[in-house]
Amino acid sequence: MNRFVLPLAIFAGLIALLGVGLRLNPREVPSPLIGKSAPHFELPQLRESAKTFTERDMLGKVWVLNVWASWCVSCREEHPVLLDLAKSGSVPLYGLNYKDKREDGLAWLKGMGDPYQLSIYDFEGKVGIDYGVYGVPETYVIDKLGVIRYKRIGPLTPEIVKEKLLPLVQELGRA
């Protein structure tokens, strides 16, 4: 009888862990970057490739970095939300065009509308790796000191913007 107790206890433990794991929201994956300085980058701008942009350009401001691509189906779903966010003027919105052809990214913005103050171009995906990008779209809120305060995997929705993103931006703006 004792030889069955240990395997049964291990099996029950595994079932409990599986049950807990299945209740987690994969879009709310905790990022090891939350609370840490945003990784450094210097990339060419999508529209003006002779000009570069770096996260250091935003020190002293709370801002949002949105990772997107023209080939991304979920980005199409998220895009109207970004257009509304940009229209509100509540936070500077910057894009990171990820693993995309420059001409495809430019055409996509021309056809869909451009919510970004500017987009940077990461064809090889190196900055995406530094930021722990799982896939696109992903969105980061970065504070005045250049620290990542929020990460969203997947498309933003009006509810997420209203309930999470904007309250955080307002709080960080007061700090």
C-alpha cells in the first residue's frame, strides 16, 4: 500500500499545478523587465531612415512603445484602438516595426492610418529580443526614468486602455 502513496501524491501535485496554470491569462505573462530600465536601442526611423531614435530620447516623459508589423493579423484588430489613443493625446505613442519589410510597413501605415509619433524599424528583430517580444502586437509603458512599468502581450482593447493603460500613465505622469 505504501508504494502507491508517493506516486499518487506526485500525480495529485502535478494535477494541482496544471489546474493553476490553466487559470492564468497568457496575455498577462509577467515580464522580468517590469521595474527595470528599458533595454537600450538605437534604430532608424521607419519614415526617415537617415534619422535614428533611441529610448533615451524619451527620458523625462511617460510613453508607450507598441510593437507591430504589417503581416500581423492581431495588429489590424488593435489598430483602431491605437488611432483612438493617439487622437486622445493622453500619452506619446511610438511604434516598433518588427521583422517587417520597410515598404510593407510604410504601405500599411498609409492605408490604415498612422497613430505613432514615429515608428522605428527593427527588421532583424534584435530589439524585439532585448524587450522579450513573444509576438506582435506587444505594448510597453515606460516611465520618465526609462523604466518599463507595464507590458501587454496581444492587442490592446478599449477596455485595457481605459482600465489599465491610461490610469497607469496618469499615475506615472504625476510621479
